[in-house]
Amino acid sequence: MTRVHEAGYYELLGVDRTASVAEIKSAYRAKARASHPDAGGSPDEFHRLRLAYETLSDPHRRAEYDRGAAPVPIRVRRRPRSFGEDPSFVATVPRLDPETLPWWHRVAPACPATPERPGHAPAAILLCWLLLVVLPLLAGPLLVTIWLLLATAVAIWLVRRHLLLKQARERFAAEFGRTVVFGRPGGDADQWGERLTAELLERYLTRLPSVRVFHGLAWPGSVFADIDHAVLAGRRLVLVESKTWLPGYYAADEDGTLWRDDRLFRGGATRLPEAIEAYRELLPGVEIRGALVVYPSRAGEITTEEDFDLPAPPMTPEQFVTEIGGWLAAQPSIVDIEVLRLVRGQVVS
């Protein structure tokens, strides 16, 4: 059977007939950038390219195509078109059921942070004395003397360690106090998304022990609030941007290129990939990732590709709390003073 289209879909996308869905998607996006009408491409060519992608990315349509059948037209449900943002629409923070969050019960409620876990030094001292002094009393005098000297040395070490940790906690409290949130989200009308995410962070992620939340951070060397938010837990840091965009299906590439409904997104951008690299230089050894939290700017639903391993993956608020909360909860709840000091020093809001 002769195909009715002008060129083979595989050839049009430049992929092999055995290409995976991921390879097809990557090839489509690369070609769509050049052939998009907004970039000077032909609308007909872009339509055929999209038809090729829609066909080969769907297992059933691809099977029909490979058997030689004419491509099945894609039916598009026509809806009344609405343009632009709705000034009267106000997005809100969703209410999440903690029982649906896998990490929620793995952590204790947030508590005042300490620079290190001091443990139970007095109890350890008592245990050492019981093991090293009381028990050896049943032995001969020489053995008792040796054990007594050893027990004394251990006890002195434990007491000194306890005192040093106590002093460290006092210095930590003097420098940071009990503050959990540093800075303020943007207060302008177009920064509503920042205020929503600030509420989201305080409502859910402050449950994590020793977590610290930051709003309005500068890149290293900058004096402007280049990053909307950051969350630090142990030696894990997530950089966050908040956006209010039109409803749709959002995805991103490795370089931060954004897509909406499988088309290049012209309504916004992100600089999270560059911010992550800048902070990795500032904080060597710290695990850093990004998240782009998207809220609708008018009535409608936001959905995402859910490829959260990307440097700047778009996320709904629900996805953010589940994914990022679980990632941070896996880190031991110990405050790294030097990291905390450096991140707090970047807050400019």
C-alpha cells in the first residue's frame, strides 16, 4: 500500500525506524525549534512535523503507520478559545492530605536546629563508667587500675565533647536564633506565584527537621533577587522559581527550554540551569537541584511531563511537595552551619 503523505515520518524527524519514544520526542523538539512559524518556519512544514510526532509517539498510531496504513487524522476537540491571562482569576495553594505524602510520617515535626547531633553524652558517660569501672572491680588491683585510667580518659573525652557541642549550640543560637524562614517573597502584583509558593513551603516543607527556607536570593556576585526561593536540608538544596502561566501541558529540556502543549513556549523562561551551576561553584559538595512551580493564570489545569530529573522541571504544587519533600526528607536532619551561612548570605529580599 502506498502512503499518502509526502515524506516518511521517520525521515521527516530524522530518526531510525527502531527509535524509542524518547528519541522521537527529542528529535521532534530539535526540529520544531527551527521549523516553528514564530522562528520563520513554514506553518505547513510545522504541521506535518507535529503530525509525524503525534503518530510515532503513540504506539497504536505508530503500529498502523508501520503496517502501511494512511495516518489517522488527529482529532482536536474544539473549545471556545480564551486568550491571555484572566485578571479576575486568583490561583490558590492546594490543600494536600498529608496521608498521601510518602515522606510525611518518616520525619518528626520541625524542631530547633543544632549544628551537630550531640547524642546523649551524660548517659554515655554513665554507661562507660559502668562498663569500665564497676565490672572490673571484680578483678585484681592491677587490672582495676588500668581500667580506671582508661575509664577516666574516656570520661574526660566525653565531657569535653559535650561541652564543645554545648558551646557550638550557643554560638549557633546567637547567630541564627530559631529562624526557619529567611527573606520575603516578592510583593508586586506579578509576583503572586512567589507568595503562593512561600505559603506552600511553610505549610508543608517546614515539617522537615532542621530545614531552612529562603526567599529572594541573588546569584553569587549579584545584588538582585535572581532566585525566587531555596530550601536547604542538611547538604541538599533546591532552588525554586514560581510562575503563573496559562493552563496547559508543560515540559522542559536539559538546557531549560520550555514547551507548552508540545510547542515551544514563548510566554516565559527559566534561568534555573544557570543558577544551579552558579550555586554548585559556591557550595561544592552540596547536592543541588531545581524546580519550576507553575500555577494557572486563568481557570484551567496545569499538567507536566513529570521528568523531574531535569535541571528545571515544571511541577504543579502537588508534585513539588511530593517530589521535593521526599528528596529533602532522605537527607539526615543535621544543619551544616557553613552551608547555611553561605545560603543565608545570598538573601537580598
